[in-house]
Amino acid sequence: MNDRSEYAIRRQVVRIHEETGSFKQALEEVNRSRGWLSKWLQRYRGQGFKGLRDRDRTPKRVWKKTSDRMV
């Protein structure tokens, strides 16, 4: 694949799947796994193209942080 961003690849494969209805044809285009395509199709169906963007992976809470009161 060229220098296309992951987001562009995801959009392309979703579009191909929507047009053809074929997992096989969509996967041949991007050379990814069936699980990968299933994940992005599920996000697309739930959130549209916004769901194809990367999510923030940083923790939302620090579990072992000392409370401000104790510091």
C-alpha cells in the first residue's frame, strides 16, 4: 500500500464492502484479516465514518494514584 493513511484505507474497504456486499473482494483490496474488516464495519455501522478514526488509547483514570489529600 502507498502512503495512504489508515483512515483512508478503512474508508475504502468499507465503501467496497457496501458496494459489493463481499468480504472477500474487500479484503483482497487491502490485504487484511477478516477480523480486522469485521471490527471496522461494526464501528462504521454504529458511528458512521467518524467511527473509522483511531480512538484515544490512553487510560482515563490512574488507578494507583495517591490522593491529593494524602499528599
